[in-house]
Amino acid sequence: MRGEEQAFKGEARRISIVDVAAAAGVSRQTVSNVINGRDSYYSESTFERVTAAMRALGYQPNRAAQTLRSRRTMQIGYHIFGEQLESMQGFTLHFLQALVKAASDIDNQVLVFTHHGDDPLGVFKDLVARRTVDAVILSESRIDDPRARFLADSGLPFACFGRLAPDLPQQWVDVDNVAGMQPLVDLLVAEGHQRFAYLGAEGEEYWKTERLAGFTTGLARHGLRLPKASVYRGTDTAIRRRARQLLTGKNPPSAIVTGSDSVAAVVVNVAHALGLKVGSDVAVTGFDGGAVGLLTEPTLTCARIPVERIARELVTRCLRQVEGGPNDEPGLLVPTEVVRGGSA
């Protein structure tokens, strides 16, 4: 009986940081550095070994003890606008999943919050007053973003998916939209396409204008020009109408490049409704690489945004500020990659 009790106790023993260190072949301090996001103390391969060992052993750090010791909530806020929750905004869900995983890998949680009305700063003031989170991640940012200005003035650490004005802390990560478009153009020209059109969402956000600029620059490198009538940006309903006009016109484009996967999905649906075969009668490309592009038939060829890398970098930047205070870290541009689907 005593032996059985001991065996039971052994089975129920809580997995410790020492067990994780032994399984990963690293020191106890290295495991602690990974858990607390001190990434300057370990390599990418070490991070992967430690987090794999944590998952394999089912290791759960003592959150309550960590919170008491560090006076931290172990939570990172993520502000979201209401329109990002719309059904066609598949990229938002893709990014949120990556963000939750990146935070979970170092034993932090993501607190998603939004606001009511036109002014989001009220909810930020409440967040800072209550100290509900250790840091905040912003997306759908503007260059001169009032949320970033408020957080910088309040001293609450933050990082931003999207570029910020030079006089703000450069705690941002973004993709190179111009460079991301050009390999798509190269691919389409190599396939023999000469007649192009561009469709994108309405709005003057910099990433929307940059993607169009990248497309026209890519065409110019091949000696091709894009007529003004072949460029359109608008609402989903207007894009649907314009795509139909383009595809039923006298000289229809053989390739339609779009500014996002959600716009590309609209074009694919219009082409199907007209009895066209996407990928042969007309090529269609997107820009995002999230779930929306996998749901079309055929799947989209697109410029894929590396959301996993971006989410990891944003979380790490937040925790570096939590641990060490404000810093002069520069912003980071990450490249996209072309993903081939059947649409082009």
C-alpha cells in the first residue's frame, strides 16, 4: 500500500522547470529566460527546443506565483476594431491565432478588447488606470496613430502591426508591401499575361496604396503600363460590379491582381458566376495568405504575410519593454513570400 501511495504521488508530481531544462538539454535559467520572453539570451533553435519540451511534458508555470513575484498580469492586450470582426476579414482571425500561440509559448495570455463609438481612447484610459495588461499590441494602425501616442505618453509598453510616425517609439513590425507585389507580377508575366487589372479595397491606408504602387512598379519593370480604367478600389459590392464589367468587356484582362485575399475571393466568385475558369480563362491573385485564400476554388495564388513571425516579434518586443523599460529599437520590415495556388 505504501509503495502504491508513493507511486501515485510520483505520478501526480508537478512537472518543474528543472524537468523542462533536462528534457531540452539547457540550463534552468535558459528555460526561465524563454518563459519570460528574454530572447536576447537564447537562439531560435533553443526557443524551439524549450517550448517543445514544455508541450511534451505538459509543463504549466505557476501563474499566480509569477504574478506575485513580478507584479505582472501575464496578459497582453490586443485592440481590435469592430469591422475587423466582419465575416470577410479572415486575415484578422489568422493573425489572432498566431498571436495567441506566440504569447502562450512563453506563458502569457492575450486579452482581446474593442471600443464603442468613434473614439477608442476611452477604453485605453481605463486599461492603463486598471493595469489590466502588461502591454498592448495594436493593429490596423495609422502612421500617426492616436492610440500609440496615448500609450507612449502613459508609459504602458506596446508594439504595433504597422508603421508609426518617426516621433513615436518605433515599436512596429510590418511587411514590405511594394516588394511583396513584384514577385506576383513576375510570375504572371512569365506565364504570358499582358492584359492586367487591379482591384482593391477602398481607403487611403498606406498599405493599400503601397500594394498598388508595387503592382504598377512591377509592370513597369517589364515595360507594361496599366490604363487608369483598369484600376479600381471600392467596397465589396462595388468591386463585384467592377469585376463583372472588366470580365465581360471588349478586351477583358487575362490577369486580375488584387490588394487582399478577401477582394480576390470576390473576383473568383464573379468569374465563376460568368462561367469562367479561374486559373486558365483568367488569373487572380491575392495578398495575405490566410484562411480566405484556402476556401476559394481553386485556392489563391498570393503574397503571404508571415503572421507567425510577426506575432512572435510583436510579443517579444512587448516583453522586452516590460522587462527592461522603453528602448530605441527600430521598426522591422519583414518580407512576404509567394504561395502558389490554382488561381494563377
